[in-house]
Amino acid sequence: MATEIRVPTLGESVSEATIGTWYKKVGDAVAVDEALLELETDKVTIEVPAPTAGTLSEIVAKEGDTVEVDAILGQIAEGAAAAAKSEPAKESREEPKAEAKPASEEKPAASGKSDMPPSPSAARMMEEKDVEPEQVEGTGKRGQVLKGDVIDAIEKGFDQSPQPAPAAVARPASSSDDEAREERVKMTRLRQTIARRLKDAQNTAAMLTTYNEVDMTAVMDLRKKYKELFEKKHGVKLGFMGFFTKAVCHALKEVPAVNAEIDGAEIIYKNYCHVGVAVGTDKGLVVPVVRDADAMSIAQIEAEIARLGMAARDGKLDMKDMQGGTFTISNGGVYGSLMSSPILNAPQSGILGMHKIQERPMAIGGQVVIRPMMYLALSYDHRIVDGKEAVTFLVRVKESLEDPERLVLDL
């Protein structure tokens, strides 16, 4: 008797995934709950555990294949000595798959029309949000519109009627000498999503960046004085992100437009602070979310950031860790960046860029002194955030960091 290995539920608005890596091969013995393979979605990478113990008798979906929720990935035969299916049998099973139409034929034409009706959840959301079918590009089988497609379309906005996609610019051919030294690697779903969302943010939002600088002396002195006691009591290191996250929450309460988002012709003001913290991994940038950061202490924030950072680097983030952010902080300083203009994490209307702390001569009280300074950059959506609000927000963050007692006294 064989047990099927199926694609688990991937989270809200996620309907398909790509097979990343199989950790086991046909004939290998597996233990219950042992990781069998890795699935890549457009948000996170997850591992699929073995539903039972036995022998991996068949692999149906190979590395690089795109699979939907509940699709069969393979089979496990009971008993460690269960024989694996022969290669001819496996080939015969997969033969119909080879006859399937190429992805390009299953997709709808450039007009965006499809012979498949929207999925029930997508149809319900389009009706609720007053979205027309032609405004949504379907990514399901034969161009079917899925709930995730509707969500992506809503984030992009519908201020203008749909326009035909511009023709792709042909890549100039490399010379024969150069081509032999080139390597083509397929983009992961995560990298494709990063590229698409960043470009969508540039195309949709009226993005503008304002800058300031902060004297880090007070925070650095406070951290140096209490870091050992802090770690001993709370079991987590005292870094800079706790101070920045707390300062951001204070500023968001004073300037709520930076914590809002556009939904069609409406603005949604968020009366809570779910702060996304950009984390670089070997597979790309991910933004796990510290939920209700405004209700947390600095110790709680540091502990949650440490947990999320470790989970991101190990590829063990849950879907709930990635959803619902209202504002994002990106720390390019850990890589040595002195100044940059971060791109919005749509549909959010603000993102704060932190940078390298560098000693610079500053004029203070009529004298030139050396101080550890950091440039801050706030990119914001000018459609709902005015310049005055953006500058006020950045100044409030600066004031809180240069005088950390304000964070304690809620000033």
C-alpha cells in the first residue's frame, strides 16, 4: 500500500508553487515527518514532510515543475524494504504529462481573455471590489483568474484602462566567444516576485524620497551601557533595530498617512503598526513582519526580529510571518551602504532606509566635533503622503533616536 505525498495548503492567495529541491531519491527510506522536498512560492520557501514512514517509491513532480495545492508530488511505499517502481513504469505514468500543452499555449492571449471562468474566491472578490474581468490577468491553468491575481491587480490600481503590454525588447545576441562563457540560470519564483513587485511599485506609486541624518551618540552610549544587562535579563542581544522600530511606531502614530494604503478610490488608515523588517537571504530579499510592534517593548521587538531573521535564513518562515505589514524598515547599513533610496513595499505607502554609521565632523555649539552619524531615507507614496508629512515623520524618528528618553516617556 502506498501513501501519496501532496502539496500542502500554501496560505491565503497562494495557489501554486515550484519544486525546489528533492532531498530524497526513489528508493530512499524515509521517517515520518522527515523533510522530503522544498517548495518555492512567491512569498516563502517551505519544506514538505513525509506523511508516513517507508520508502520513497515514486517521484511524480520533478525539480523545477510548477504544482498546485493538493497536487501529487510522489508516493511512499510502506516498509523500509518496499521496492521502488521501475523506470519504465514511471515513464509511462509521466507520458501524458509530456503531451500537455506548453505553458505559453495555456496562457491567455495578450488581450487578457480566457476560456476559463474565474475561481469562485476570485469571482467573489471581484464582485466585492467592483473589479472587471478584463482588468485582471489570470495566471491559473488556461489563464484562469485566481484570488491572488485579483489581489495583485487591486494593489496595482485601476486608474487607467488596461493597456496592451509593451513588446519585449529582444536581447542582443552575444558573440560566440562570449556565449561560451555565459551561464543561464532560471529565476526562482521568489526572485521573479521580487522583480515584479518592485517594478509594479515604481510604475504605480508616485514615489518620492526625503533624507535626513541622525546623530547615533545617545543610542550607542545607551546600548554600550546596558547591553550586557539587557542580554542577561531578556536572553537576546540589544541591537539598533529595537530602537528604530520603536521610533518608527511613535512617528506613525503622529503621521498616520505614512501607515496607510490606497484601495481604489479610498484610503485605509491602519490603527496598528505591523512593521516589516527586510532580511537578505541567499535566495533573495524577504520582509517578515513584526506584528503589533507599537504594543511591544524594545526587548520584545528584538526577540521577535531575532526569531524572524533566523527563520528567514533557514527558509522556515510561515505565511503568517510574511503578511499584513503596514510599514517597512530596510537596513542597508549592515552591508556598508552609506546612502540609498529604498523602493516601496506595495501596497504600503512608506519605507525607511537605514544606513552605515560613520564618524563625521559636525558643527555643534559653534565647535567642530566628531560624531557617529547615519543617513536616513524615507521613500513614500506622494499620492497620499504630502511632503510636509514625510518630513515631519523623518524628523520625529530623528528626535526619538537622538533623545531615546522620548521613547520611554512616549513623547
